[in-house]
Amino acid sequence: MTKKKQVQTKSNGSAAVAIMSQFEGADTGFEEMGADDLQLPRLKLLQAMSPEIENDEALRAGQILNSVTGDSWPSEQGVKVIPCVYHKTYVEWAPVGSGAKGPVSVHQSKEVMNDTIRADDGKFYKNDNSGNYIEETANYFVLIIGGKGETSQAVVSMKSSQLTPSRNWNSKMKNLKIAGSNGEYFTPPMWSHSYFLKSEKAKNGDKTWYKWKVELDSTLSSEAHVKEASSFSKDMSAAKDKLQPEMEEDKTSKDNPPF
């Protein structure tokens, strides 16, 4: 490298550092932007009949897709996440084919299940002749960790047959113990560890689909990740009741096994 190019490179680097320093601590413009103003991306587990696959030849069943950015991860590689908040909802849907494009209601309490009847198709129908049914849904607010340690926010929803891997994940998190400063063991916050969300094939009779597979990664070691996860946990704990379910087109697609 010539002396002139070396000087130019140093000059460009100094300018970049000077510009970056102006970003730190500055008014961001986001001061009045709250959780209501954001569309939280979803991490979706693609199935053979998912509409995303029909519209993109590069996507395959078993892959995990970010619904907003379009990023995807192979089933065996998975995506690294930090779970920050868990929230259970009970979503009421109109009968399939009714033309409804969204939920009738999103119930926050399990009590709504007390007045339902489980039918042969595995759905829990309201006992009021409306034809509406309730879908128990486990939601996880997570931070996605990129290859360079960068993070982004998302939500993962598990329902129907995916509730089994959800319960397995919950058990993994609840059973973690670490030693405190006094030598006693305690259960750390949900966001204390990172996990890999992967997928694997499942089968029931002649039906096959992909289900979530969750693997423990490690205890957080980055102070930046700890700070961001703690902050996101507090934000989403306050806003979790406002979470909207996936739209009717996704929910009623053929990729959701009825069990």
C-alpha cells in the first residue's frame, strides 16, 4: 500500500469514528415511539403448504423465516435467540371458511376454555353454537442473535401440535439452576441463556409436518446482550397483552395439523 493510500485510509477511518461518536447519546427521534407503533417480526416455522414457499422458490419446509426481514435459517442450523418473556393467549377464531380475516377475540385468561368442547378434529369449540373455536397459543418474545452478535426483536408463537415442544422448552428454562453469591442455587431469569430454535420432522399416521426443536446454547456472557435482554423483557412484559395473533390466512393453511 502506498503512503498516499495509507494516509487516505487513516483519514477515512478517523472520519467514520467521528461520525459514529455523534450517534452516541444523541436524540434518536424514537422518543415518542412505543410498542404500539411497531410491528414485531415473527419467527415462522415453514411447512410444505406455507404460502411463503409458494411465493419463493428458495424457501423449503422446515426452514425458519423472519416474517418482516425475510431472513431464513435451515432446520438443522436453526436461529440463535434469547427468550425474554413468555405469554399464553387463547385466540378465538370464527369457523374456517367464514371469510373472517382476523380473530374474533384474544383472551388473556384460561377461564375461556372452561366453556369449550373438544371435537374430533382436535379443536376446542365454544359451547354456544357459534362455531367459533379457541386456540391455545404459547408466545415467546425473543432477541435474535446474529452472526456478529447483533440483535433484533421477534416473537415466536407455538400452538396445536407445537405446544409439546413449547412445554419442553419451558421445562428446560425452569429447571436451569446457577449458584448465587451465597452459594445457594436459584433459577435465573428466562433471558439469562441463549437457545437454538431448530426444527425436525414429525409424523402422525399419514400426516407429516415440521415441529420446533429447542436446544440450550449457553449462559449470556456479553454485557450488551444482558442489558438489552433485560430491557426488552421489561418492555414486553408491559405490552404483551397487545400482541396480535397471526392472520387467518396463516392460521387456516393446510400446514397446521389438527392435533
